[in-house]
Amino acid sequence: MGLLIVLFFGVELKLLKETSTSWAELKENDKREETPYIGGQVIGQAMPEFYDTHAHLDFPSFREEEEIVVGRAADAGISRIVTIGTELESSLRAIDLAKRFEGVFAAVGWHPSDCLGAPEDVRADLERLVKHPKVVAIGEIGIDHYRLPSMSGGSVSEDEAFKARQITVFRQQLEVAATLGLNVVVHQRAAFDTCLAIFEPFADRVRGVFHCFVNEPLAAQRVIELGSLVSFTGICTYKNAGEVRETLASVPLDKLMLETDAPFLAPVPFRGKRCEPAHVREISQMVAETLGVDLEVLSKATCATARAFFRGLD
């Protein structure tokens, strides 16, 4: 699993102990080649409708190309895209994109890696953000222990402070979700048990989608037993991701969603290039093959699940 986690992002991400650097900027430091989507649709073959339930259209690699990228997604049959905020400015950009494009919706919130730059109490800002009618969820929020201050010269005490701050910001956002009846997009990395323990007291009022899921089948079962969902990215198409496909195969058809996490984690045959929402096509093909269903069945199930989960996605 350690090797698989390394493959998610391919290179080191900078994690600063006290920084205003956003999660978006951290991920943009990924040095993999990012080139535009260059095809993949079979001429004459109709594409069933799918949604990209997790993308970052506000990231710099899409700047001034948003209209082209959204258009390519529509051409590939991707009719709805949820663009995800990672801190205040990113969330505002996500809302702006949702206002610009009919098929784009926004999720808003503070990513755990942005916790040090977050307000002491994020609840008031979050309550204002979610008032926009095209905000469909809170996220992405959660716990991330993959990069800690001690890994870049910090101390163990700084690690503990960083972890504690993540928990505080996560709980604050879960409280807003519970109060307002919104579901949440959950990020957890190298912290599944911790993340689930914090989420569980809210599970009777809030559903979560545990995005970019790569944990074992038992972990997926634990999420599903809480009434929540898991979602899968282009990782499931990688030759060395057999464990991810094993988990995928264990998940009931109505308990999963599809996502790209664009501009990252492009599926085969675009691995190493810039990912974008149109690549849900390739992801859906692998998911359908793994589950033993045809694309039409997968389309109907995953789109219905997304509409039920995200407020106002219709």
C-alpha cells in the first residue's frame, strides 16, 4: 500500500509548517507532465452519460482553458462536473466556475493540508459559502497524515499541533454540514481510522463520499455501513492497482461514484499527462469491466447516486 500511495501524486509535495500555501498550490507542484486531453472516444460510438464528481477546475493548470475543458467533457458524455474547493479563495473560484457553466457545480471547504492557513473558526465563512444555489456539498475536508512537519525538518510537537488543527477544522465543517443538512466530500490519506472516528459521530446526520478511495475492501465496508459512499479515480486503471480494483469489485453498484480528481491521476492511456473531466470515460470503462456490468447500467446507477448525494445536482 505504501508503494501505491506514492504513485498517487508521483512526486514530493511541499508541506510547510506555517504557510499560506494552499492545497491547490501544493498539488500544482506535481512535476508530472500536464498536457491536454488528446482523444480516446471511439468514432461512432455513443457515450452514456456520466458525471465527474470531483475535479479541481480552479487549479492553475486549467486557467483560461475552462471553457474548452468543460466542452470536451460534454463531448465525452460528462454532463455534470463538481469542482472542489480547498480553502476560501479556491472555494470562491469554484463558485464562480459553477456560475459560468450550466453543468458545473461547486463544493466548498478547507482541505486538511490548508488547516494552518484557515481562520481559527471556519464555520461563519463556510455558512456564507454554502448559501449559493450551485453549492452542492461541503468539501473537500478531512484528515491527511501523509505529509507532516517532521518530514520537512519540523518537530514531533509540530506534527501533533498540525494533526490537532486538522481535527478541529474537520469537526467545525462537519458541524456546519450537520446543521444545514449538507453532505461532505471527505479526503483521508494515511489517516483512515482517525478520519472515520471523527466522522462517525456525525454519520446519523451527514453522509460522506470518501473520495479517491484506495483502501482495502473492509475499509470500504466500514464507510458504507455508516450510510456513506466511496468514489474511484483513474488509479483503478493502473496496471499495478490490483488492490484498488479488488476493493472496487467489493462495493455495491449503488454505493460508489466516479471522479477524476483532475488535473491529477489521469487514467490509462493518459497516465502522466494532465487529467481532466473528459477522462471519466476511461475510468467508467474500467469500473464497468471490474463490476461486470455494461456502461448503460453503470451510468444509470452512478448518476442516480450522485444526484441523491449532492444537493441540487439536478
